[in-house]
Amino acid sequence: MVLTLLSGNYPEFIGRRSAFVGVGKGPATYTTGTADPVTVNLTPYYIDVLFGGVLDTTGTYIAVAVPKGTGVRQSWGLRYNVASTGAEYAGGAALSGLSFQIGGLGGQF
């Protein structure tokens, strides 16, 4: 998922780091047990933390933020769960028609 930051408001700098909020679409294909990679539409921009689980705009799925490791400049991904059951999405239908608004902290160094 590529997060497109909300225009005019983000990133909001807090010292040397920044808060951000962006909107992105779910993946065209999703494999259970993996995480959809997340990037921000700024280069370079590193994500320190994503705030998730967030519902998609239909309220059907929850995007859960998953770090790929610990420490600085880790990559992040999203796992998708069914909101009504909490179970991980099993695949089958594309999630690319769904929109998610996600926030986090990061920076350009």
C-alpha cells in the first residue's frame, strides 16, 4: 500500500520526526500470513510506527500494522482481518477497491 499523505496538513513536524496521515488502497491480491508492504508517497521517508488497526471505509476489514523487525528504519506491512470475526482475511477477492486512512510517525532521515 502506498499512503498518499493528506494534502496541506502532513507531514506535521515534531522536532526532527513527523506525524502523518495518509490514504491508501488495499492490495489486488493478498496471501494469508504475509503483510502488504507500506510506503509513504515522500522520498526518502522512513516509517517509525504505524497506528493500526483501522477499518476500511466500508467497515468490513481491519488493517493491522505489522513491523518487519525492530530498531530504526524498519519496513512495515499491513495484515487484513475481517472486522466481524477478527480472523485474518483468507483471500479470494481483491481488496484494491477498499480505502484505509492510516496515521503514524516517521521522518526523512
